[in-house]
Amino acid sequence: MHTQTADAAAPPGPHEHRFGPFGRILHAASKVLAALGGLAFVALVAMSLISIVGRKLAAMPVPGDMEVLMMVAAAASAAFFAFCHLEGGDVKVDFFTAHARPSVVHGLDALGSLLVGLFGALIAWRTGAGAAALREAGETSAILGWPVWVAQAAMVPGFVLMAAAGFYMCALHLRAARVSGEDRP
């Protein structure tokens, strides 16, 4: 019985087995999105190498390579946030909380996760609204003529998952704070 209490009070982190059913689905979705973001970066590296070599050897770079790089990198970057947060990969400065009670640390982590969730929701909303405005305006990239709204809209799923991850981890930390607070003598 003591093992269950200690495990429930342990910080939620990169161990998927501590997640509930929704958390496991969220973790799997964020893992798939992060993998797609990683593949997009690999494709960008390959395109950049082809463009650089083509420019140096044959004076034939990939047309619009910088446009493609900017548009794809933005969406690929947004794909990593949720997975990073669910894995506990956020940057934390625990100098002041190193000797704090677990319930205090979980409370602060819950607050941080709540802020991640709120920021993710805000940025998803504004990015989606911006994409809709760009679509209505018909803005395209200068060289390739690609619709700019598509690249911006591709960021929205990453930010939505980031918001969901933040809110989920907030709930997990609050539960862990309550359990670890009950264990105190």
C-alpha cells in the first residue's frame, strides 16, 4: 500500500504508465505529431543541402528554398511542444524548490502547466484567426506563390495539443500534490 501512495505522489513525468486513458491518447498523438515534425526537419535539411550544393556546383539552387524553410520550420517547431511537456522536458530551475515538500513542488508544477495550457490555447486561437485572415486576403509567398495561410494553419494542431498537454499535466500535478500532502504526518 505504501508503494502505491509513493508512486501516486511521484512527479508525473516521462513515464506514460502514470497517465490515465486520456493521457495515453494525448501522449500518443503528441508523439506522432513530434515524429512528423522531426521528419519535416529532416526533409528541410535534405532540401537545404541540395540547394547549397546546387548553388555552389551548378549555380542552380532550389527555387524558393528560404520560403519553404521558413514555412515548414514554423509548423514543424510547433509540433514538438506537447510531447516535450508531457515528457517533462521543459526547462525548470529547481534551485529554490530542491528542498521543498513534494506537495509544494507539484503545486508549482501545476501552476506552470496551467500557464502552458493557457498559452497554448491563446496561441492556437490567434494562429488560427491569423491563418483565416491570410486566407481571406489571399496572401502568397513571393517566389513560389504558395498560400501563406496553409503554413500558419499547419501550426494550429501543435498548439492545440500543447494546450491539452498543459491542462492535463496541471490536473495530474494537482492530484499528485493532494496525494503527497495527505501523506504528511
